[in-house]
Amino acid sequence: CILRNFNLVPEPHYGWDILPSKTDNSPGANLARIKFYRNDVSHPSNDGIDNTTFEKMWTDLRQVCL
């Protein structure tokens, strides 16, 4: 939030609140991606997330770190 609000990282192409495409590996897109998945895990609409969804999120986040 601090990085974003103080403009320390450029905003991703489609903004902060949209999941960036897998091909966008910019710092802003990576922060937006982390925020998006964090919100999915922290604020689920039901009792949690299924294993398939978690594995997809984890794979996408691991690719960001490589």
C-alpha cells in the first residue's frame, strides 16, 4: 500500500485492482498480483479456497519470483 500510494512503483497497465496478465512482469503488476491473491485468500466468499485454486495462485506467484 505504501509503495503504491507514494508512487514508488509505477501503476500496472490496467490499474491496481485488476489481476494483471501473466505476461506483465513489471514491478507494479507483481504488486497488484500479490494484492489480488492476498485478498482472495484473506477475504473468501465462503469457508476457504479449494486446492486447485490455491495451486493456481501459488504457481502464478512463484513465476513472479523467478
